Amino acid sequence: MTNYPDLSEYSLVLASSSPRRSELLSSVGLLFDVLPAEVDERLMPGEHPQVAAERLAEAKAHAIGRRVKQAVVLGADTVVAVADAAGSFQILGKPVDEEDARAMLRKLQGREHLVVTAFSVVCAAASFVLTRSHSARVWMRMLSEKDISAYTATGEPMDKAGAYAVQGIGRMLVLSIDGSYTGVMGLPLAEVVVELERLNLWRPEMLAKVRFAL
């Protein structure tokens, strides 16, 4: 069982340049700085998607945590994977070019795939590390070559794991999600808030700073 210290005296740092992760944290009233982490994101041979996501999320948090010891650092990583008939996973990273993006979308279309997003909370000053992950099953609709080419031409797939963004134009590709929608976006917000509240980094009164907009 995790021993949760009171980390309210420390500022929060997001170790990610992802606008969607920043938007999600801001949407619940959190104040934080952004310091993107640069780590080696190459996968280990045969690495399971959950293991990969948790390892990379923790690596990102530690990379920034070593620089800003008097802060709480939140790192995150999202992995998209498809399983073959034998149950082995192929992890789909960010496409290197448009043809790679089209190839990924061909693999995902008309079938189920797995999206794992892990997050890690690190505070060097308090010698605290916590890493969690959320897995979602996502079903994509059948796509024609015209669909794939038109979506790829928007440019949206080019910096997204699995070559699509469920919070953007790519939402039109997704039939259903079994799991956290925000997790598929890049951060399982409910789980993150639970852990930050236990650390006294998030409190319900923070919602007073949030303005709802249609």
C-alpha cells in the first residue's frame, strides 16, 4: 500500500509538451509549470505496452525531477498497440511520415486496439515515486483509402501515437471506447486527480477557479 505524504508545499511541474495534457490538468483548476522531458523512447524487445508506458512515464518524471528537486513532477506516456492472433502486441509509435501514418491507420481500422497511458509522480525532495497506468480498449470504424488519405492530409496524425487523435478530427474514426476517454487522449484524469488529492496537491475548492464554457 502506498504511503502518501503531504506534498502541498511543493509546486507541480508537468514533464510534457502535450497541449492536451496541459488542458486536462488546467480543467480541474491545477496550476503548474511545463518542462518537457527528453528521454530515449525506444522500446525494449518484446516489451508489453503497459510495461513500456509505465517505464517511459517514470523516466520522464525522473528526468525533470533531477533538475527541479523542490517540486512534484508529473510525467506521462501513451502507448497504442494491436494484438495478433497469438496475443502478442505490436506497439505503434508516432509515424515518421505520411505513408507510415497511413499504414498505421490501415492496421487499426475496423478492429479493436489497446491504448495504455501511464503517469508517474516524482518528488526528489520527499523521495517519493508513484506510477500508475490505465488501459482502454478502442474500436475504430472501417476506413476506405480515401478516408485514410483525407485524414492523413490534415496533418493531425503526424505527432500522435497510433496516428490519430481522439480529441481532434480523429474522433470521427472511433466507434467506441471501453475505458477512460481522457486516458486515450493522453492522461487518465480521474485517476490522476485521485492520486494528487491523496498527496494534497489537488483539492475540491480548486474547482472554484474553473469556468465552464459550452
